[in-house]
Amino acid sequence: MKKAVLILTVAIILVMSVGCVPKIKIPDFAGKEAETVKAAIEEKELIAKLEYEFSNEYRKGLVTRTSPAADAVVEKEAEITIYVSKGPSVTIPDLAGVDETSAVASVSGKKLLPIVEYEYSDDYQKGNVIRTKPAAGSVVEEDTRVTIYVSKGPSIIVATDGTVGWYSVDSKKEDDWDLNYIKIEKEYLYIYCAITPGVSFKIRNFSNVQTSSYSDSIPANLVTYFAQTQLDDNTEVKSGETFYFSFKIPMNRLNSERPTHIETKTKITYKGKTDTLYAEFDIVW
């Protein structure tokens, strides 16, 4: 009998010990500043953990709810998750194919921050949106930066036809020119041609260019036909031998996106004196 009484007494002491553990009731923190709520929870010797979620009810930075929820009773050192509002959710619209002005207005209208960047595209015409980052359909918060990628047009545009005219270096010995290929690649206009001169001369590595609607001279480089590396200064062009090269003209200096007439004046050395190699190109796009 004494042994049984001892067991019963131990059981009663354990129950009483558990009953003495302090209990804390979670207040309703919804709508209050997150940092204030965090400090209040930690003051009660609880562990505060912040999580963020979208909310149409509470502005950014305010508490939306807690877990455990308001009015729940917990023990000291319990973990309390505080859910903080990121503000309303915003879905990135699909702007592919939309013109730049309309796309910027659409993004701004959703309280997002548009940033415009440009890149080449074979699929979207110049001035229209290719894509966005974050991508269409992404859910973000207000004031998120959204990069709008706008098409600069194709990276390579090839002329459909063209002709070349020229003045021979020496009027007594005719030169022969061939126009092989014309393209716009990214920032430059390339005119691929070949000359079989009637006389030998040395060609300089730069040229001056004019267009039909722009009288000012534009500097252009002469580059090798295949490797597209700049010609060495005073490269020798021999009589009767075909010499292949290209004019490389910066597009940002031309006043036309599709120039139709180009005149070139290239410095050469002929018979020890500085002279000019003239050629003009009519281009069909």
C-alpha cells in the first residue's frame, strides 16, 4: 500500500508543474506597424518571425495577421509568424508587340517603374516591345522596376539591289568596279565591293562619305572583305588585280535609316601624290 501512495503523489506534482507554465494570449495586431508588433512580441519573450504577403486591405508595411492567430494562447518562447503587407499585388501585363509609348504608360499606370532598353529583334518591328523583365504574368508589388525591351529592328538588313558608278584614277586607264553586297548590321552600313584598277596606287584606311540628302562629310573606315578588319594604311592596290574591300559607315551619322544614295571619296597615293578615289552607290532596300 505504501508503494501505491508514492506513485499517486508523484503524478499529482507533475500536473501541478505543467499547470504553472505561463500562458500568453496573442493580441490582434492586424493593421499595426510591423516593427512595433515585432518589438511587442519579443518583449513577451516570444520569438518573432517576419513573412511578407500581398494585401489589398492593408498598406505596405502593416501587419495583416499572425500565426498563431489573434486570441490564441501560447507559452513563452513560442514562435510567432508576423505576416506583413507588401501592398496590393500587380500582374505584369503582356506588352509584346505594343509600341513603346503605350507600354510605358501601361506600366506606369499600374504604379510600377518602367525602364526602357533597346535590342535587335527579327520578330518585332522597330519601336515595339519584345518582352519585359519581370516577364508577363509575373506578380509583383507596387513600385517594382520593370524593364521594357524595345525592338531596334533586325540586326541585319540586306539591300535587294544596287549599282555602282566611279571615276577612274587615271582617265587614260579605266578602272573596273563591282558592287557585291550591301547590308546594315547593327550600327553600321557595309558596302562590299571590288576594284580592278587600271593603274597601281596605295589606298588609305579611311574615306569620307556623303548621302543624297546630307551634304556634310561622314567619316568611314575601309575594312577587309571577309574578316572585316581595318585596312592597313597605304595598302597597295595593283594594276590589273582585283582588290576586295568594304566601306564601313556608322549609321548614327547618316540621316536615313535606309540610305538610297552614297557617295565615297577615299584618299589614295598615286604617283607619289595624294589623290582621291571616287565612287557612288545607289541602293534599293
